[in-house]
Amino acid sequence: MTPTRAECERRDRDDPLASLRDQFVLPPGIIYLDGNSLGPPPRSTAPAIQQVITEQWGTDLIGGWNRHDWLTLPIRLGDLLAPLIGVGPGEILVADSTSVNLYKVLTVALQSARARDPQRTVVVSESENFPSDLYIAESVASACGCTLQLSATGGDPLAALDEHTAVLLLTQVDYRTGRLHDMAAATAAAHARGALVVWDLAHTAGALPIDLTRDDADFAVGCGYKFLNGGPGAPGFLWVNPRRAHPAMQPVRGWFGHAAPFEFAVEYRPASGIAGYQSGTPPVLSMVALEHGIRSVLAADALGGLAALRGKSIALTDLFIELVSPLEATHGVRVVSPLDGRQRGSQVSLTHPEDAYAVVQALIDRGVIGDFRAPDIARFGFAPLYTSYVDVYDAAAHLTEVLRTEAWRASQYAVRAAVT
Ligand SMILES: *Cc1c(COP(=O)(O)O)cnc(C)c1O
């Protein structure tokens, strides 16, 4: 028996995490299923930025750098984020975008692997990986005469590992399907073949428990504006396993990565540890917004933390799958995310036989915000911090209605916006 709306209301009443939703500004009448693309603003973010503008920047001007310790924000926010990804303080840097961070760590990973064994000239990834990651990997590999090798769609990237592999580059949760890689198993497989591993945690951080230390990863990058709710264009992060001892120099050597930036020395001398991965001036206002985003996830600590959030995320996505499954027989809508919640990130992706884009647009018109990923995926993120069981029920009911009435066929829903 599929659950009723009343049963979903009861689950919300019994949900110990339900109060976490109050942390966010969410417009009334909206069911927001796109927090995997851009998390909503925590209520505390706007006042905090306002305060930094008036009481720090507006009062102390340039003195703010010393008086309010803006310089150390990249390290301090890294320390705040560290427990969410299973690493220690001083190991992680908040800076730049995910793409730029990937450029830095992948360059260092490739240099390190080749320094140990010059035969290792191949970066292995999968063709389903997020295109920006593939573009960066291609540019890093080709700059040093190395190659990028991609497993075919649906193939196993681990099967491509051999004595020529320098680095395995994987995104833990597939942005299209939500398929989740087993970090421990893939890392162990790469290490057994003598390769290093770079993980992209863009769709993982803030939604799933991650333990980079336990799983013995080498490098990681991730995104601040998805499940970490840091705001549009929030800085990303990078982590280097301290066992790697920073043997190589990162490629974007700016003054903020210098051991003593204010000596204005002609020669570059890297700061030790993760600080040496900095390039330029940190975006202070964006950092403050990200701090409040990270804190919105840490607020779950008292209620079971990421393990509890993960449990709820699986329950929400299981419920959505159960509610939309009948639509395969009636309207040809297929669930393309793994049906086993343990193999799925915090999203459910559907295909529609004619026009998934128009279906998503018709839903947005009804206040159910998901997104579309080319060529044919309607994608729905279920952030456990603020999504309720009734949200899931109502979203599935709207989807059923949009399909039954063929509302999606209206011509305005075929017009593609720049951001889909
Ligand atoms: C969202 C996402 C990015 C974003 O990169 P930016 O540099 O912040 O634009 C990178 N990689 C993956 C896998 C993503 O999902």
C-alpha cells in the first residue's frame, strides 16, 4: 500500500530532525527539491553579512584584515568543515571554486605519482563524471604529456586501473543518476594498483557521512553551495591527506600561498601544509555566508548528525521512488537512480519518454522546484535538513497531475533557459 498524505504528516510529526528546517528562509508555497544544486539561505546568513559589512569592513576598513582575522578564514572554515568529511583540523582549505581546487590537487597528485614511477602517465575517470571535472583533468593531463582515460558510460572505471595509472579521479555521487561510489572499496582498488585517488565530494558533503581518513583517500575537493548551503558561487574546499606530506608544489602559486606574503619577496616560498594551496585573497563576504551554511549542517550534531541526516535522506528518496513508481506503467517515467538507498546519494532522477525538460518546467510552475540535466534527466534533490515527508508526497502528487493532464505539453515549457 502506498503511503497516504496523512501518514506522511505523521512521519513529519515524529521526525526528530524536523525542527532543522526552521534554520532556513524558504519562500512559502514552494517545495524545494534543488538544494543539491543551490542550497537555500540560512536565516542567520543575511544578518551576519550585514554585520561584517557595517561593524567590520565599514568600521575598520583595511584594518579588518588584522582586527577580525579575515586572513585565516580559509583555514578556520576548513577546520569547521573537517568533521563533516572525516578529517582533522589544519588539513582542509576553503578557497576558490571546485573546478580550480581540482586543478590544484590533480596536478599535485599526478606529479607525486609520476615522481615515484615515471611510467604512470594516465589519469583514469569515467565518462559520466561531471564535465567540468573532465575538462580540468584533460587540461592537467595534457599539460604534462599525460593522458586522460575514461571508462565508457555504465562501465567500471576500476577495470581500467593498471601499472600506467597515476591517478583515479572519481566524483562520489553521480550528478545525473545519483549513483554512489563506495569510497573505501574504490580507494583500496586504486592503491592496490599503485595509483593515487582524488575524490570530488560535490554532491556528498553536507548530505552523507564521509570519512576520508578511515577510507584512506589521498586528495579531495568539494562544493560549498550545494548541500553546504553557502550561497551562489560559495567557495569550495580541498583536502590533502597529511600522509602525502605535500611533496609537490601546487600549480597556482599566488601570494596567499607564500610562507610570508607581506615580505613581498621576489622568490616564491610555499607556506607549509594546506595553507600553501592558497592562491589569492579570500572572498570574505562569501566566506561568512559559507560559515553559516556549514553551521546549518553542524546544527544536526545534537540530533545524530550526518548519520541521522543520511537515514532521513534514504527514507525521503525511498518514499519518492515508491510514490512515482506507478508512473512507469502509465506514462513511461523511469527511475534511473539506484533503487537500493545505500547505493544512492540524496537525489532521485527520472527519465520521461518525450520531454523531461518540459515536465520539470511544468512542475516549477506549480511550485515544485527540481532541475533538468541533459540529455533527458529530471532531477530531484532531497536535502534532509529541510525537506519534509509531506513535501515528498505533494511533489509526487504534482508530478502525477502534470503527467495525467499533459500540462507539460504547453508551449511555454519547451523554451530553454540558460540555467536548466
Ligand atoms: C557542482 C559541481 C562542480 C562545480 O564546480 P564549480 O567550479 O563550483 O563550478 C564540480 N564538480 C562536480 C562533480 C559538481 O557536481
